[in-house]
Amino acid sequence: MSPILPDSIQHDQLKSRVSLFFKQAKIGAFLHQSTIRKEKGLSALILIQFIFSLVI
């Protein structure tokens, strides 16, 4: 049985839903207020978004 939507479309929809949630909940502002920072590489916000998208 083939999926209704291709994997790339599902992945894009999931990514946009996670991004929308993070914007509405102002997660980036909370990370900034809690002084969660990194010296190099990706931002902490991107890493946490990635972790959330793995759970879903």
C-alpha cells in the first residue's frame, strides 16, 4: 500500500507545523531569556526544533 502523500510533502508539513508552534509559543524568546547559548554551529532554537520534529 502506498502512502497518500509522498514523504517529502509530509516532512515539509511537519517542519512548518513545528516552526509555527515555536513562533506562536515564542520559544526563541524563552531560550534567549534563559541564556541558553552556543559558541559554534547551529542555534539552540534550530536544535530544539529538530528534537521536537523527531518526536512527532
